[in-house]
Amino acid sequence: MTAPKRYLVTGLQGQVVQSLIERAAGHVDVELIAAGRPELDLSRPESVQSAVFSAKPDLIISAAAYTAVDQAESDESAAFAANAQGPDALAKAAARLGIPIVHLSTDYVFDGSKATPYTELDPVAPLGVYGRSKLEGEYAVASATDNHVILRTAWVYGPFGKNFLKTMLKAAESRAQFNVVDDQNGNPTSSIDIADALLAISRNIISLPDSALRGVFHMTAKGEATWADFAREIFKTSLANGGPSAHVTSIPSSAYPTPARRPANSRLDCGKLERAHSISLPDWHLSTASTVARLVDVTRLTR
């Protein structure tokens, strides 16, 4: 029997990392190693290279990041350390080992002014520190090695970590009404679906040297929504499963000011990923339903 391929994924507690750990358990051809602080600290490049060389992976999945979008506006050095300098060290380590790296990025590299979904060929123009730091990370990875896949995703939620869906469900246990922004559009994307796609993409680039499989790709769920649409779907599904629900009132972004500006349009065109890797994520309604049902069931069992 062929030995499983060893994937080193950065981070320990993040929602994508936890989803990867869960989904990789069903693949006998994959040995997933999650590495995080203090052994692998993205803000300390020397720890990154040491951890990578010790793990001797066949591929690196760069999933850990500084994701506190608003806090980044006043903590720029920490955001750039984790989102730019850390990926730079990871990609340089991958280049030294002659292995591929898969790096997760974000819709925040765009300013959201386009009227239609963004493609990989559209000009980047981040609005704030978080977006700039993630874009710098993309540039660093691409500069360090040609053997890379950069995946931009958006509006990530799932059964692990902190995210909008879990926040809404928890808050609805004690509140009956929410004001939710209705003038930002995006693609709510499940961390479980991201994990499955990461495993498939990783398998592809380990097996095939084709340059068309490498580069920058967009990877989000099918379908689009506003935050208010997403909240209503969460509560509708929760109610159907015996969980908490609440009324959602639509408000403009101007009524909910935040330190960091959000792109009004976060929709990403994922056609390139489907053409190159034959990967297409499910519709967001389906994955939202399964995630909500899972969380409501867990809450019911723990009461």
C-alpha cells in the first residue's frame, strides 16, 4: 500500500483547519498535520521554517491568518506579520523542499465597486489593512515559488470557530430581533466545503505538474446573498429544526459603522477553478441548512 501524503496545515483552532482535520480523517491517502503557536508562529519566520522542515510534508496548506478585520486597522504590524510575512516564510520553505503550497486568501483584496462577480483578472484594490495584508501575502507566495495555488474565498462559516452563522444562532437564544446589513453582497461559503475542496486541489497538484492547475483561483459557494438574506436563511432553517429563530430587519451599511470598510460586492466568479480542477462548491443554501441542523442538534444534546 502506498504511504499517505503528508499535508502540513497552519493553525490549530481556526474553522477551516478544524474542518480539514475532520474531513481528512476520511481519506486514507492523507496524513494531515496541524501546526500552530508556539511551534509555528506566523509572526516569527524562523519558527515557520523550523516547523516545516521538521514535519517533512509533501504539501503545505496555508490556512492560518489574522482575520480580525476591524482590529487590523489599529494593529497593522500584527496583521502584516501573520498575513504577509508568515506566508512568505511558508512559501520559501516550500520552495526549498520542492513541494507545493496552497494558500487561502480573501475577497477583501477587491474594493467591491464592481457590479458583477469578480474574476481573477480583475484589478485588486483593498479598502483596509486586512485586505492589504492578505494581498501582500498573495504576492509573497507567488514570488517565492511557481508551485502554488492561491484560493480567494469569502463569507466563511461552519460548525467550528467564530463566524456569523454561529453568532446569529447563539444570539437568537436571547433576542427576538436583529438589524442586519442588506447592501453588501457575497457568497456565504461553508468551511466544510472549503476543506473538501482543499483536499481535492492538493491531490491534484501533488499528482500533476500541469501549470494550469496552479495560480490564483476564486473558491466560494454557488449562489449569492446579502448579510440579511443569510441571517433569514439561518433562522428559517433553525426554526425548522427546532432551534432558535428571530426576525431580521434590513439596514444599510451606513447604519452599522465599523472601523474597517467592507466591500459592497464580495461576489467571486469561480469558473476558472471549475475549468482547471473540476471543482465546484455546493449552493450556499444547502450547506447552510446542513450546518445549522448540525449545530442545533449539538445544542439540543448538550442541554
